[in-house]
Amino acid sequence: MKKNEYMGNRKPLILVTNDDGYQAKGINSLMEAMKGLGEIIVFAPDTHQSGMSSAISTSLPLRARVYHREEGLTAYMCNGTPVDCVKLALNEFVPRKPDLLVSGINHGSNAGISVIYSGTMGAAIEGCIFEVPSIGFSLCDFSADADFSATASLARRLAARVIGTGLPRGVCLNVNVPAGEIKGVRMTTQTEGKWVNEYQPSQDGLGRDVFWMTGNFENWEADNVDSDEWALANGYAAVVPVKINMTAYDFLPELKKWEI
């Protein structure tokens, strides 16, 4: 698809961010994947910010500076959270409303309930709040030298599609990709489940109790072939449409009957 087929003569504006920090291999792979699709502005945390969800800085002054510039791409680092980066970029730095926001590529899965904790998806959800079509990308591989090439290829194809067709208001995409060979792409639901055994007790050098985060995902619907965890376990990339409106509409009629 040529750019002028979906944007006229104006190049799309793409905002790129992440939660692993501006030096992470994943965001650099995502930046490369976006080249040629439009003008790119990168706005990423200056340090690792995983697990920050939609956290914002309320007592810390934010700073941002350019760390890289080339034709068609300007990259900033910011001392805030992933959502700080999106908010600051959209309020103060981008010349117009972006046509797309992409977040990632995260080192590690953000499938299932992890979407709640994810800084990668926190940034994508914030873009969605600003009515910017937004996608979060994650690779199920925590290794520092993870191969992001297949995920980057999928990111480029999906980004081009979203630039061309948009997304519904209030909906963003959570994309998780298995390590190794990808059999295909499945449009899925978020797997129901939770993290258990989340802390490993230990002691510091003075013998004081400390607790390291660990845990296992307890899958409540392991046989659901339409879920993201099933897709990943079977070699497929999973794309979940995520809504920012968290109202439980199915329960609201019953709730209105309560006498309080």
C-alpha cells in the first residue's frame, strides 16, 4: 500500500514509545519497522519502566531531549513513565495529532491479565484516550538478544492497515507474538486468569526479609481456542481489541435494582 493511497499527499505521523526505555532493542526494531510508513516521532522513557501500567508523574517535573535525529525521524528521551511520554508528546511536542501510535516492542508477553499491569499497553491505552489509533506490541521472549524481526514485520503490516482503515473510537490493539516461528495471526479474546505465587521470599545481606516478584499465570480457560494465551501456546500471534471504557454494561441493570 502506498502512503498516498490512504493519506493523500500528507505523510502519516507516527508516534513511537515503549516501557523498556529508549535504548531497548525492541523499540529500535519498531522504529525501523515504521520507516517508510510516515514521519516518525519517538518519545520513550530514559530508563526501564516495565509494569508501570497507566502511572503518571504528579510531583516530578518532566524533561525531554532529542537523542537522535535523521530524515523523517526525531527521537526524544523523557524522564517520565510511558504514559507521561505519551501525554507530554501529544500536549507539547508533536506538530499535529498523530495518525498512529505504536508502543513496544516489549521484551516479554503482555497477554491475559498482564494488559492491566503493562507499561507498553498503558501507553497504547493513553493514545486511545487521545483518540489516536494505537497498538501495543510484545514478544514472548525476555532475553536481551531476542529476535524481533518477525514481530517487527507483523508490526509494519498491522500499522499500515490501521493507518489505512483506523480503529473504532475507544479501542486499541494488544498484539503478542510467540518466540520462534509464527504459524499465523489470530484475532482473539483476552484470556481469563490471574497471576499466582507472585513473590519469592528471600533475605538481604543483613538478614532482613525481602520479596522478589515472580509468579505463574493461572489460566482459567486453557481450552478456549479463541483466547490469546491459547494462540501463543500454539505458535500464533494474538491480536486482542482492548476497550478503554471499563463499564460492566451487562451488570448495570442489576446494579440499578440495588437499594442502598
